[in-house]
Amino acid sequence: MDFTSFLTSLGTSFLIFVVLMLLFAWLSNKPGNHVIYYPNRILKEAISSSEDDIISVSGVDTAVYFVFLAT
């Protein structure tokens, strides 16, 4: 593979990545899409809750999953 071909491919992939991330950020802030991104808000509340609260609401499996995510 030629080095210029690699740079062209890298630049194209990076440009597509930036466009998709900007589109995601713009769409996630729209009020009509808050229903779609609701699990993200639940995750933020769950991370700030104590482990006993998570176990009482969701069970031990969820608490273990959040410990795994935290590490």
C-alpha cells in the first residue's frame, strides 16, 4: 500500500468520524430525542447512587455490572 493512499484513507475516515460525532451531538440535544437517550440519564443517576440503592431497585446483577463499568 502506498503511503499517500493510507493518508487519504485516514483523512477520509477521520472526516466521516467528525461529521458523525457532530451529528450525534446535535441530535442528542434536541428535545424530541430525549426519549431515545433516556437510558443515558438513568445510567448517570445509577452511577451516583449507592450500591445498596441499586441492589434494592435492580438486583445484584446490575450492581455487579456497574462495578465492572467503574473499573
